Amino acid sequence: MNKYIEIRTGSDSDIPKINSLYTFLDDLNISYSRRILSAHRTPHEMIQEAEKLEKQHFRVSIAAAGGSAHLAGMTASETSIPIIALPVKSSLGGIDALLSMIQMPPGVPNGCVGINDSIGAAILALRIAYLDNSEIRNSLATKLGTKVNVNLGNLPKVEIITDLDTLDTSLLDILKITYSINSKQISSPIVIYINDISKFPKCISTKDEQISIIAPLKNDSFNLIDLEYLVLGPYAWVGIDRINNSYLFAAQILGIYFEEVRNKLKEYKSKLYQEVLHKDLKIQQK
Ligand code: RP5
């Protein structure tokens, strides 16, 4: 069977701290690839191995690192497959890694889980990588005591849950993803929650097998240090005020299964790349 999940850590010192990630996957007989690739000590290898992920048929990579953690973000810059960022506790308690990982720039998302939340990362990775494999999804649901109540379907589709009255969804159209907002019945495997940060986790309604992407909106009374207690569970957080990144992360997941979405995503990334080159050229000419 193909290995669909890669687990990269920034150092061997991360491994004992996230051991339950490996054992969770082992218990379900899932094969995966383990790497040590440091964003700072072996940047070239880290980039090269990120570029190869898609060709090697990986569907998701979990990037675990501590401190000033750039591994997940830099891996996400070099691939179109979804990256799960797993912040690891080190000398500053892990909030350093969480803040470094969660707030990715517009256009380059990753899905961040909580500090040392290996089980959250494992569940999320399995849901992403085996959307088309009912046997594995059933084993996961049995292990978790949940129900498989969503299917991949024939269309790339997401559900959006939000209290906002207006929402700019133009990027979803560009990415060829259909969507419904606040629909009573969830039929898509991917649900995007967009709300004021103070409404989380209360507004996450599911214990089932959906892939939940969380796009929190800024609220000045929220203390960012409390993110440590908020970002927990198998949910992909895309950063504060990063609605478009939630669409792009959904596109990365759907891009595994739908070629048109994958191609649109690549077009979008290359436009972003060209825009920065253009700005650089202009500033040099001043
Ligand atoms: C990060 O620096 C690693 O992910 C690790 O969490 C931390 C410390 O690494 P070592 O000095 O223990 O190798 O890049």
C-alpha cells in the first residue's frame, strides 16, 4: 500500500515528545514515512524533500517542530499538498512554536493543531489522506467512537459555518470549489468555521468524521497567549484573519482528489510568486 502520510520533525529531540503520533498510526496499521529535516540546519534538504512530496504520492505531511518553528511553513511553501503544523513544546512551553506556525501569510496556508497534540494531528492527517478509503475511515471512527457520516462525493465542495452576514467567497470560485453556507445538513467532508475568535470552540458543532478547518477572526479583547488553550483537537487552524487561507487549505485537500482544483491551486500559487517578483523588480528600479 502507498505511504500517504509523511511525518517530518525538525530534530530527533522532537520525536519522544510526539511519540503518540506514531503509535496512533501504528495501531491502525497505517504506514508512513519518518524524516528529520530542519528548516534551519538542513534548509536545502528540507526544501528538496518538500518539492518531492507530491510526486512521491504523499497526500499530507505532518511537520513537527519547536522553538522558532519554520518547518511547517517552509514545507507548505514548496508543495501543493496540505501540511499539518504540529508545534512541539521546548524551553518556552510551546507557545513560541504555536505562534510561529499558526499565523501563515495570506496565500500560503498550513493547518495548525495544538501544542504537542499528536493525536489531533494524527486524526486530521488520516481524515485528509483517506477520504476515499472507507475501510480506514471506519477503523478510525470505531477507534474514536464517532460515525462516518460524510463522503468525498463527485464534486469538490465545502460547507461554511459562520455568523458573518457577508462573506467574500470569490477565491472559492477561482479554485472551482462549490460551497454552501450555514446549511442545515452537512454533506461535504470539509467544514470551514469562520467566526470571531471568542466564539471558538463553542461554534464547532461536530464530533463526527468531517475535516474541520478553523478561520478565527480577530477580537482585540482576546489574549493571544490563550491560543494555547484554544487550539486543541483534530482541527486545522489557519491563523487569525486568514479567511482565504482556509479556502486554500480546503483546496489543497480537495486537490488530492480533484485534478481541476489542483491545477487552479497551482495557477494561484504561481500568480502569487510572480507578483512578489514583480514588486521586487519595481522596488529595485526606484
Ligand atoms: C527545532 O529546534 C526542533 O524542532 C526542536 O524542537 C528544537 C531544538 O532542537 P535540538 O537542539 O534539540 O536539536 O528546530
